[in-house]
Amino acid sequence: MSFDLVLFGGTGDLAWRKILPALFQAFRHGTLPGGGRIISVARDDLTDEQYRNRIQSCFDNVELAKRPAPDEFSRFAALLHHLRMDLSQPQDYVRLADMLKARNADSLVMYVATAPSLFTTVCEQIAAVGLNGPTTRVVLEKPLGHDLPSNRAINEALRHVLREDQVFRIDHYLGKPSVQNLFAMRFGNALFEPLWRRETIANIQITIAEELGVETRGAFYDQTGALRDMVQNHALQLLCAIGMEPPINASANAIRDEKLKVLQSLKPWSPDTIGQHVIRGQYAAGTSQGHAVAGYLQESGVAPGSTTETFVALRTEISNWRWAGVPFFIRTGKRLAGRNAHIVVNFRPVPHPIFKTPAGAANRLVINLQPRDGLELHLLAQGAAQHQTEPALVPVHLNLDFDQRFGTERVGAYERLLLDVIAGRLNLFVRSDEQEEAWRWVEPILAHWRTDPHGPRPYAAGSWGPSAASAMIARDGFCWSEEM
Ligand code: NAP
């Protein structure tokens, strides 16, 4: 199958750090279909040769094992081309159309890795030059809009020029091997389904913690914040994967229908519940990995006195028969005490304990997404001290480390998603109605914060966020996973 992949923004940060290294990995693994072209588009006037030379540097920061050897690089580089275009100028699209139509590849992928303000223009202009035929697939990066109205406006504009199944809204968390394993664990094994409900599960926690601050992206982040950057998309997609009903089959629409129902079932917000169940924070100066680090307000690109949140912790519920009353806690932030992403499913304790157990001990399933990828099942077992008259149980855990089990050569998130786009598989991409529903759910929080005089709570860089987040979860009688 021949393909042309047009990388709008082929000289940008995302192309450099994620997309080009992922395409190289697919090339190295032999999974990138042969006979393909990767066409970078940006305003820089570069020849193909100059672009190929330039992209060598995009491998400088990837781990050693993922860097190409010189001969591998030249074979990969032969796929790369560069076209100078100003995407705001309709006449520039004619040259792109000429280049693509001359070849008429089986699969035409348009990856829009430019500023979101160009998304609709790019889609409208590719349609204007007749590049929106049935084999065209358009990949859109987040953020798709800033709120519900802007998200709807983009989706509406897309609908005029593309069918829904031509639009690939990327949420790279869905491409992570551990998230696919979550689907495999839930829907490929009989073991968990009978336990996956309110009668046995006490609470579920989703944590996406970063040690880094805003780095060089202060200006972008200051307009965005943790709720828009992480909760509206990644965290809610994880919540859907955990909470959804088994789909009728593994097709994209069957999966997306079930995820949509979860989003539609999320408990609506009121000013009272936002006040009690949503905690926003902003990092102050502190210590990270042994070094003193600046607070958010001192970061470059951040507006003086900014009230943008760098931390969110919230409690929600899925209002349906399976989950009614079970709290789902979401927590994400920058400059936290560790870099990890995980989902913790806390089971209820046994109804009638006959053994002595450590206080609060119960079964727990941990789905690790970052930095390692795997599953841990926490159980209680008879310890070594057999002589005790009163049997006492100790916590133990079964640990399935996917990196160890399947090797580190496993397909990364962007690699997997790019191959899916080329093949036209939509399973791991987000449909417009899911995205709109997620925006609809966060809208009241954004509106509340706009008029809330208190602003975000400060927390020391290198901590686990404001103490109010621990107080919030404690009101339900629980604690965050690192405090267990
Ligand atoms: P970036 O570094 O600013 O790159 C933007 C790219 O678009 C550059 O190649 C730029 O090249 C090109 N471009 C801008 N205006 C253009 C125009 N009028 N005509 C032609 N090309 C133009 O941005 P980025 O960080 O890569 O982000 C790209 C998209 O991915 C954004 O939507 C962002 O929100 C999203 N995203 C990025 C990351 C990340 O880690 N970087 C993560 C998630 C999502 P020239 O200026 O030379 O034309």
C-alpha cells in the first residue's frame, strides 16, 4: 500500500520530538508500509536535502537504542521531502495538490501539527484543492478548541469538508501499550468483569503526575492550565477505559459509543460540588530532584499574577447501575514529587475479617502507565511468621511488568497511532461527540473559576500538591495511593 503523509508543521517541536522519531521506529520495525513519502510543510525555504540534514538533530534527545545508525538514517531520510508553504495562503495549497495528485497514493494522511488556530483553515483549504477524497485522513492534535463553543465550531467546520471517519483526533494516551492492555485485561479475560462494579470496588484513582514544570512552554501553558491540558482529554479518556461497559465488538464505533456513555453519565457539577470536589493549585518555589526550582509565576512566558492552575484534583461519579456511588478521583499536576501515571482500583475490604490484617489493607489493582508499564495486583497473604497464634496477613503483590515481559522494543504510542492512521483504524482516536461531551463536563468548572476570587492554592514544587487535595479524598474515608 502506498501512502503520502503530509506533516503540516514539519519543522516544529512536536514533529521533531515525537512524530519523526516515531516514524523512524516504524521504519526500523518494518511496519511502515513501503513506497511511502513523508512531506514536511512549513514556511522555511528548505530543499529536501537541507530538511533531511536538519532532522538528524531530532534524534539527539531520544534514547540511544532508538537512534538510527548512519546507513539506516539515509534509507529513512530518502522518504522525507519538504515543501515550503504558508498555510494561511490559499494559493500555496495548489502546489501541494499538484505534488500529491501526481502520485495518487492509496492512503493520504494530513497530520496537522501546527498551531490550533490553523486547523480549520488547513482543512478547508485541502478541500478547496480537492484533497479531501475518500482516501484522505486528517490527524488533529490537541487542543481542539479552548472550550465547548470553540470545539464545536472546529468540529462543525470539519463536517463541511470531511466525513467523521476521515478525522483522527489524537489523544496519545490511548496509544500507550498499558491503555491497550487495560482493554485487553478487561475484555479479554473473564477474571475481572464480575468484580468490576460498585459492590466490590471502593474507589478508583487516576493520577498523572509530572516532575517537570512548564519548561519552555510557559506562554502556551498559561493560556491552557491543567484542566484543559490533562483532565479534559487524557484523564477522561482513562476514566472511560476503566468505566465503560464491554463494547459489542472491537470496532471503533462500538468502543467509542461506550466511552461516550461514560462521559454522558458523569455526575453534573453544581457550584457547591465544584467548591467541595475540585481543588486547583499552582506550584510555588520548592525543590525538585534535589535542586531548588522557581515557582510558576517566575517561569518565563507566564503573565504576572496569573491564576492558571498547574494542579487539579477532583472527585466525580459515573451515574449508572454499575458505578453509582463509587468515587472516581482524578489528580494531575506539574512539579509534583514524582513522575508517574497510574490508575489504582481499590477494592472493598472483606465483609467479615477473620484474620488480623494491617489497618486499611484491602485488594488493589494498579495499572502503571508511566514511567514503567504494567499491572500490579495487591493481595493479602500469610507472612513468614507461622508461629503466631493469631494468624496475621501481610500485603504482597503480583507484578506484571510489560516492558520486562514483552521487551522494550514494544511499539510506542505515537508509532502505534501513526500506523493506525495510515491503515485507517480509528479505534484509538476520539470521536467529535466524545470530545464535545468532555468539554461540556469541564465547562462549569472553568466558568466557576473565572469568577472565583480565591484563585489556585499554592503548593511547594516537589510536593504532592495542595493539602486540600488530601483533605478532599479524606472526606470519603480514603487517601491517595502514595499515602496508602
Ligand atoms: P511549534 O513548535 O510552534 O511548530 C509549529 C509548526 O507549524 C512549525 O513547523 C511552523 O513552521 C509551522 N507553521 C506555523 N505557522 C505556519 C504557517 N502559517 N504556514 C506553514 N507552517 C506554519 O508547535 P508544536 O509545539 O510543534 O505544536 C504543534 C501542534 O501540536 C499544536 O497544535 C500543539 O498544541 C500540539 N501539541 C504539541 C505538543 C508538544 O509537545 N509540542 C504536545 C501536544 C500537542 P514555520 O514557523 O517555520 O512556518
